[in-house]
Amino acid sequence: MIETKKVKKPVRTISGVTPLTVVLKPKKCNHGTCIYCPGGDNVPQSYTDKSPAIMRALALEFDPYRQVMNRLEVLEKMGHPTDKIELIIIGGTFLQYDINYQYKFVKDCYDALNGKKAKDLNQAKKWNEISKHRCVAMCIENRPDSCSESEINRMLEFGTTRIEIGVQILDDEIYQKVNRGHTVKDVIESTERLKNAGFKLGYHVMPGIPYSNPEKDIEMFKKIFDDNKFRPDQIKIYPCQIVEGSLLSRIYKEINFKSYTQEQARKIVTEMMKIIPEYCRVMRIMREIPKEKITNAIEKLDLRKDIEREFRDSGVKIKEIRMREIGFNKKEGVSDIKLKILEYEASNGKEFFLQFVDLDNVLYGLLRLRIFKDKETGQDKAIIRELHVYGQAFEIGKKGEEKNFTQHSGLGKILLEKAEEITKEQGIKNLLIISGVGVRQYYERLGYELDGPYMNKHF
Ligand code: SF4
């Protein structure tokens, strides 16, 4: 039997993996500064010096090795498992930093997880495959115009599995006025390239961005899911705030800008939540900007809780992933679950979204399989972009015997077998998986072998 442990802040690990955030040293974005961005000098551009993650990083002089070591220690003290880590790199546009800095930063993170210094990144990754603290996923925050083929290859080399890009709104005129420095075309093209490379893809959207309005925000949000050129796997909804230090905080009166009130933001986000399809997960609502740094009306940082409570109380069924995850639903045991497959077109490819759900559509596990035509070879290609079995994270190797512990109940294997079956039906002779370095061994046991940055199985 599994020993049940008391865990402080269990939400942090409820989706099965322990997130560990590492912050980059401050650097300005190449295009300049978006008008709503705090753009500080001594902290990463889009953050303030009062955000907890940034304060921690500042105290450690943004040293990635020390940041990882420090977080591991704290997470362990709080009772969180630290054997399956998702490394989240935040702070700026990582791909625009000096290349040597990028490689060293990632290697230092692996070194800290491994507890020893490797001679290079490859060795560090290799060691991490069997390390006590395995990197099972890695996320980089990025811009749509920093996702060229070579940048994508570099991200794959780092062991990245998830990318978040700032999209904010789909409107070139607004992009220009707020100095985003990229276009909707960049969003469309990077979305396709990132999905074809196998990444799980998240969008950041910003209702209430200057020059928009509630109708336009909702229209844009619908388009994100109606138009198959977009369709992200995850989303963060950050209503625009007037943050101290930003250009917006100096010119908002001049341009006649009013940010949404708390009530307006609540209404819009509620509407947006109803639009999100089953294949998308809402990662966060509201940025974690300390109140003293905000000069406008939305001060409630936990807006999400209120909105979700309303949905649950009123019985409105929301399709997005997080609200359906078993970890966020009180359920006794694992029973009557079935495999459900959703097929949809996205970015010139076909997505198969496989889910294990129960009769209430509560989610126990999912897999994203993408089939698309490889531009170089003209051949159809199949890639698994995500395999995730939900439940409280617990240590690698222990059997899932307690209620709600679905991590090792074999659901992952069944999802994988189904994906292989679909791939074969499409006449494709091999299946690739994007895999965090720390999960490679799991796939090896199931007949996959390392092939460049992917795991691969030939049929
Ligand atoms: S892209 Fe992000 S970090 Fe860069 S200026 Fe814009 S908001 Fe700030």
C-alpha cells in the first residue's frame, strides 16, 4: 500500500508532476517593449521585483543551478514529491539570449537535478534519465517570432516538451499599436511549426488589451478555437493590467485607456471558459502581479476560484481539461472509465485527442497524437505530443493502489497502444514521441528507442 503523506499546497502537484520554476537573468526583448510590459531593468522584463519567483531568483543572482537546488529543498520540506519535475523557464524570450548562455542555463538546471556537474549538455541529459530528480517535462516561454526551424531544433536539444507563446489577441493593428513586434502570420506559422515538432503548445491571451473591447475579445477568443490555424493545447488568460513601470501606466489617460473592472474581467473570463473545447487546458487566469504594483481595478488575483466555484455551484459543465481532471474532482476510486477519442483539424494536420473519462466526463488520462505531412519528405508523420495520466504525483515505481492514484494504473500504456493502432491504420510505419529526458526509460520499456530528440518505434 502507498503511504499517504500530508502535502502543503497540494494543487502544485495535483496534476502528477511537480513544477519547478527557474528565472532567467534580466534582458530586454529584441523588438523593444510592449506597452503593457513592466519592463524593469534589474528584473526580467515582464515581471516585477515583488513576484515571489522573481524575488527568490534575485536573491540567488539568477543562478540556475542554485535556483534549482533551492527549490528542490523547499519542495521537499513542503512534502512534495521531487522525483518527477517539470522545469519551467520564465523571465524573458529565452531564445533571444546569447546562445552560450542558453546552453549553460539548461545544463546547469540538469546538473542541479542530477546533483553533479556533467562535462556537457548531452552527458547531463543522459545522467538525468536515471537521476533521483528526473526532468519529465520542460517548458519555455517564448514569442511567436522566435520559433524558426533552428530555434525549434535548439529547444528540442534542450529537452523541451512544452512551449508557451504570447498571442494576446489576433489583430495586426493592435499588435502594432501596443508594440508587440510580431504579426498574426507569425502566430499561425509558429503554431504549425511547434505542433509539427511535437511540442505541447500554450497561448497567453490578454482580454482588455489596449484598443480592444469586450466584444472584440470574445470574437478573438472564439476564433482561436474555431479557426484550425490556431487551436492551442493550453491557454493562460491574463486580463490587461496597468502595471507600475510600463509605458501604459504613463500614457493610459492620454490614449483614453481604461482597464476592465473586476466585474467586467469576471464576466469575460466566464464567457471564455464556456468556449474552450475539451482538448484545451486553462493553465492560469490572472497574472501574479502584486497589488501594490497595479494601478487599475482588478486586484483579485484568485478570480479563477470564484469563477470555477460559480460553475460548480450552478452545475454548468465546463469542457476545459483542468476542471475535469480527477485531482480537482472528489471521486471514490477508479471505476467505469472509458476511452473517448476526439478528432480535429489543426494547423494543416489532424489531431487525435484520446481521453480516459468516467460517466461524468471526469478525466483520468489523455494523449495527443498528431498526424501531418512532413514538408521535407512529403510523407505522413505521426507524433505524440503529450501523454499524461492524472492524479496526485507520487514517487516513480510505486504502484497506484489508493483511490485517485491513477498515475501508474496502466492507463498510459493503454493510451499509447491505441495511438499506435491509429498510426498503423493511417499507413504510417513509425511513431515518434516528444519525451522529457526523465521519461525516456518508460518509453524504452515499451519498445521505443531514442532517435535524435524523440523516442521512436518502428512497426
Ligand atoms: S514580449 Fe513579453 S517580455 Fe517582451 S516586451 Fe512584450 S510582454 Fe515584455
